[in-house]
Amino acid sequence: MTVTLMWEARAVQGLAAELLEWARAQELASEPLRRETFRAPQDRVLVMTWWDADDMGAELPELPEPDAQLITRPVHRWRFESVETRP
């Protein structure tokens, strides 16, 4: 099964570039099948990683919480199970 981890943080106003660089520099304990990093309005940074896992609750490496001075609130995290892929 493919499990996708979503990590989303909102930077302190004016620090979006720093948060983006911080997220891009984070190494994971193992390599995902795919990793994509996004930026969005309101100084948001989103990182999605795709993993081959036995179940939704599998132990998978996740990005840590950035320094509190860089973000406006705790990181939001979600897990998704792939149900369909289209070209």
C-alpha cells in the first residue's frame, strides 16, 4: 500500500523563505518513494512524502517541528492511503 504523509506549517509573516529552506534541508531517516515541497499563500509550506507501507499506522519518518520562532502555530500532519492513481 502507498501511504502519503502530509506536513504543513505556517511561517511567521516575512519568514516564509526561511521556513521553506528549513523544510527542504530536513533529512529523513530513510528515503520515501517520492517527496514534494510546496509553498502557498499566507506563508504556508507543505511537504508530502509517499511511502510503501504495510498499513496506515506504519512507523514512518516524519519531518520534525521547526523552531517555534519560525512558525505561527503547531505543524499540521495528516496521513492518507492511496486509493487510485491516474496519469
